[in-house]
Amino acid sequence: LATSHDSSLTPLKEVYADPANTFHAPPALPHYDPSAFPGHRTATLVRPNHMMRRPVEEPATQDTEKVQVESAPSKPSAGAASTTSTGRPKNTAPSGARDPNMTLYGSNFPKFAGIPSVHNLKPNVYSSSLYTFVTRPLHPEAGTVQCFIRRDIDGSHINFNKYVLFLEETNTPIIAAFRHHHQLHSYYDCKLNTTGNLSDNSRGLTIANLELNFVGTTFLLHNDVPGHQGAARDMACITYARNRASNKGPRKMKVGIPSLRDDAPEFVGWEHQGGPKSAPMVQAVKSVATKDMIPLMNKPPRWNEKKKAYMLDFKGRVTRSSVKNFQLVDAIRDPDHKHIILQHGRTGVNRFSMDVSHPLSILQGFAIALSSLHSKKAVD
């Protein structure tokens, strides 16, 4: 919202649709001017975790062109996809719990040393440890690393152009992505936050770029950025099937990441050659080639006849319906879709959960989530 004193400001509940009706207007106070809120000196207070209302623990779930979630019992409105819980997601699968259905990729993993913390390490040690942690394949013993993403508007832009990834356990920002839009070319600049301070997001070290084509159906993550040492590599590719014109229904996405080396817990090198149109990794994903690649796909949702919607089970980690909600599984090694490698979904107006596990890296998971959050011309 603007900070001017124009009394004709659009109410917040009209700017952000709120099907769960959780918006509460400010109290009517003497001499209160609603057009002056929020102002440049307004402070937003967040309740501690132990004071937050928790949803009733029950099976969770997706929806027709949105992903529907059932986290608490309620009466669904006719013809509308709505969330059944308004609280923060309940951590039914604690961070660090290893999935027994997990497939091991690569070998020679050293003993897991834990997740780097800005509170326990010296600045130079933390920055190098964090870079290694977010760019390398997650250790199998790390289990599921729970994160969340907050989107915002930076500067004078009118659309969301800033996305910050936090470690949920410590509430620490680790990566910030800024969208740069040109007439025929758009990309996200991914910066590493090595201080843990929100004010340092824009001053962080650029570690990767996420490029996309004009219609938003192909995304390519690479580290061909200033300051990178060594050969530039492609790190992930995400493609979406068009569904806006005729092929209506849930989103269909394919993801390709480099396979893991046998002699070290690192990704196989895919040389960076070209952008989203001509890169070898993009062609490999589109042709379903599997040499030196781990192909992933979004888990197909189930149709719920009672709710007339497609559903997915998010185990309480997603609480609102959205077309941006998805779960990724291995397209070849996991035909029964038992192990969720990455899941992402809406938990608030501008907040989204992101749970990632082996063999993805944190950076790859963040890039895949960014591709889902990006507004696309050819995909709903």
C-alpha cells in the first residue's frame, strides 16, 4: 500500500483476497486516520511461536486449478477452493527427520556436521560454510530441511520482485532473490546473506542467476555470475506445460538436476552453454534424457469428487489453496511417489513454505520454488 494520506486508498482485504476471512480491520480509535496506515514509522509485531494458534492436526491435502489443503475440519463453500485452516502450518514432520523411503544418490558422504548457524560461527567461517551448505547436495542424514519464503516489493516496482528464503528452525535469512525484468529478458539474481540480517539481503554475494523465457515456461539456474571462480555450470532446469489456452487443469512441471558423482558428494558438471532456449540441460529435460541427470516431476494430484477439486497431502505444512502449491518426486526411481523431495505451498498472504531434502541443494529448491511463484503468460 502507498504511504500517502489519500483517503481513497483501496482496503487491504480488496488488494489481497482472503477466502478464509482472516483479515481483521484496525480498531476504531479516537483521532484514527485509516488512510495514514501503514506509515513509514509503522512497526509490525510478530507473536512468538508458542503464542501462535496451531491448526488441529488432521490429514492435509490440492484443488482444480489451485492446490487445496485440508488442515482442519470446516464446511467448504460451494464452487470455491478455500483453505480450512488459518493458523501457521503445524510441523508434523520435524526438520531433520529422515524419510525411510528416501533414495540415496551418490556415495562417499562424510559425517553430517549439521546446519551452519550464524549464532555459533565466526563470520568468515559461517559465510564459507553457508555457501557450501546451500550449493551442494543435501546430506541424506539432514533429512527434510524446513524453510519458508517471504515475498515483497522492493523499490518503486508495482509487482513482487523480492523473495527471501529463511531457515525455519532459526528464522535466519540465507538467500534473497531479486527479479530483473527487461522487455525480452527476465532473470532472478540470487544473493547469499552471510550475516543473518534482513538489511543485508541486497548487499549479499551473487551466487547464481535464474533465467527464464518470455512466456515463463522454461527456467535455467546457473552460476555464470561475476566473481564466480571456475567454469560456469548449469545447476537446474524447470519446464512447465502450457495450460492457459486449451489444456486446462493442474500445473505440470518437469525438473532436471545434475546427477551426483560417485567419488564425491558433488553434482556432475554441466557446462553452461546458452540460455533457456538452447542450453543442453534444457534440451535434455524436454527430451527426457537421463544421462548425468536426475529427472523430477510434480506429483500428480488426486481428484476429490466430494470437493470437486484436485488434492495433495502436505502433512500440515501448507494451509492455503494456490496454483503455486506442488510436490516433487523422482520421475524414474520412485514410481509410487512415496518420497517427496521438495514441497512448496502457501501458508499466508505473502509467505510460502519450502521443504527440501536429498539429493536437491537448498539453492536448487529455492530456484524451483521461484519458478512456481513467478507469474507466467502461458501457465495459470
